[in-house]
Amino acid sequence: MTNTILKIVAAFAVVFTLIGCQNEISEIKAITDPKFVPVQSTFNASFSYSLDGVVRTKIYALQLDQYVSDSSYLIAPKTFHIEFFDSLGEYTGTMTGNEAIFSQKSNTLWTKGDLVLENWKKEKLETNSLTFYLDSDLVYTPDFVKISSENSVLEGKGLRSNGSFSNYEINQTSGNFNTANE
């Protein structure tokens, strides 16, 4: 009788083990689908983008993954640094952050995580996320922003700016201003 019970328990143990080891087709596809697996990963990456023969953007990233799907895109899943230049090749600003996604199809850059954007006037924007529409030269965020300059600190919720961060508007503003007349 004891042998029979042990055989039944052993049979159930084998069945439960086999059921537990079964993979769902959706899980297997998620791991092997080219939309979800990078076709190329570059470490300590450094890239330059030019327009009409002039370098407009230099990107430095600890890791840069390229994905190919209906809309090809690049992901910098770790710290990145971007330098911006105008149509004459003059420096206009930098952006650093924790993560970025660039869609080659829509020419849009989404960033998040401790972002700092500085312009040539030494104004510094700090926020948690930015969307950069490269074709229209528009930078946008609905999040909290803090802009520091030599004489003032502005804070607000929401921002629209040009790509060089030289012309911007902040929504729901507050801050400290130097009002001394020169």
C-alpha cells in the first residue's frame, strides 16, 4: 500500500514538474522577435550626425541598441550625452540623461531620467523627461522643469523650446529673479 502511494505521489511530482517547465509560445516569441531584440548593440558609442555636410549632433552613450521593425529605432538604455550644433557648426548646447529612444522613422527623440539640457548662454534646464521633434526643432515636456541661469532660477510645469534651448516658454512658472538695474 505504501509503495502504491509513493508511486502516485511520484507520478504527480513528475506531471507538475513537466507542467511547470512548459513555455508559452508568446514568451518564446517575445525573446526571439526582432522587434524586441536589438539587431546591433554598441558599447561606449560615439556617433556624429550631419546635415548638408555640417555636423549637427554628436552622441555619446555607454550602450546604444538598434532595433528594426516597422519603424527602426535606437535606444540608449544607460547614460548618454548629446552635443548640438547649428547650421554653421557652432556649438549650441548639450543634453545628458539616463535613457533615450530615437525613432528614425518619425525623427523624434524621447528622453527620461535626470535630464540636464544646457545652452550656449549657460542656462541649465533640469527635468525628468523631454521629447525632441527634430524636424520641427521643438523640445517639449509636460513635467516639472527648473531653469537656472547666472541671475535667476525659474521653475514650472511644462516647457516648449527650440532645439538649441535659446528660446523657450514655461507653463505655471515661479522662481527667483535678479531685478537689479544695471
